[in-house]
Amino acid sequence: MPKISAVIITYNEELFIDKCLVSIVGIADEIVIVDSFSTDATEEICKKYDVRFVKHEFEGYRDQKNFALRLATYKNILSLDADEALSDRLRESILAAKEKWDFDGYLFNRRNNFCGKWIRHSQWYPDRQLRLFYSDKGQFGKLNLHEKFIMLNGAKVGKLKGDLLHWPFSSHQDHLDKMSEYSLIGAGEFHKAGRKASLFTPYIHLIWGFFRSYIIRGGFLDGYDGFLICSLYAKSAFNKYRKLRQLNKNGVSR
């Protein structure tokens, strides 16, 4: 049976890290946590478990996760965010995969929680994630914000049953604050990559982002919460491209 290293990056994650760690006990043969010098109780909570706790200056989400991968003892990796936890069904699926590892990587659905309510539509579900993989078959790539593990050409990918549970925001205000932060990081990453934004680009992404999430992806089926989530998603896209346009004009970050 192959052994699994769970890798998690953290910064001030005291609200949810306990749920995350409880869910992988009995699944992971090693837990590696790379912390960006948290100032809350994250380290204290983590050290209640059998973890390797490493402090490392934050380099961006993509680079921090690739750094964490290099610390793992085993090549079979379970990569989680600190505000995520395995459902019971997903635990069963991962244990079954350990018994018979047929693929280079495994996808599973992520179910997102918005201020106490599980969201079932829009961009938030099924929100498939590749989080269980053989590390020699790829690396974390794309933006240093919405990082993904990119499999090498020819790698075989399967899908597991069960949900990865996710608590992305602790409150409406936290949602607003993080959307503002993410739009700034995203604009900076696009600017570094040479992306351009015209006067109309932010408005196109605002309208299309809301329509795709609320209408095409069924966000309206989640009621008021669905409307709010889709609106904030569209506003974040608008702000990202508005900030990118500023960077295009000024050539520096703001």
C-alpha cells in the first residue's frame, strides 16, 4: 500500500485548521505544514497533531505549495488548504485508492460553505479539484493565486466519490476583504504575464461573470446567497481587470 504525505500551507488559520487535520488522521502517513509566520493560534493547534511544522516566508500560493511538495517524504500527495476538510465519503474513497492506486492523480468535488450554508450551484459546486496525485507527474502552476497542480502530458487522472468540504469565508466582510485582495493579486499576476485590458474589458468580465455564474451555472437556485455570491464573483472580476488596466497604464503596482 502506498503511503501518502498530506501537505498544507497556512497563515492565521485557527478557525478551520483543526477540522482539516481531524479529517486526514488515518489517511495521511505524514503531514507537512508550511506556515507563513502565523500570529494567531495556528501553530499551537497544529502541534496537537503529529505534524512537521515548517515556517517559510510566503512566496505566493503557487510557489509556497511547490515548496511544501519538496518537503514531503512520499511521492503520493494529498494537498489541502487549511480551510478544507475531507467528508466521510471522500475519506472512504481515498482509503480505497490507497489500496489500489490506478491513476497518477485524482479529482474530487469541492463543496463550499457560505456563512453557514452549503452552496450547491454556480461556480461553487461541483468546483472539481485535483488534490491527490503522484508528485513526479506534475507541479503547481498557473497564477500565484488560483494555483492548480498541472499534470504532465499523458498522465492518467481519475475521479473519487465524496466532497472536499470548504469554508472559504468566515463572514460577509471576510468575503469582501478577500475578494479585494484576490483581485489585486490577480491583476498583478496578469500584468507580469503581459496581459492587457482595454476600457471595456472590466465591464465585459463583470457582465459575463455574473451571467455565467448566476444563469448558466444555476446560481439562482441557491436563493439570495446565490445572488450575493455571483454578484461578488462578478465584482471581483471587474476589479481585477480594472486594476490590470491601471497597471498597464502606470507600469507599476498600486
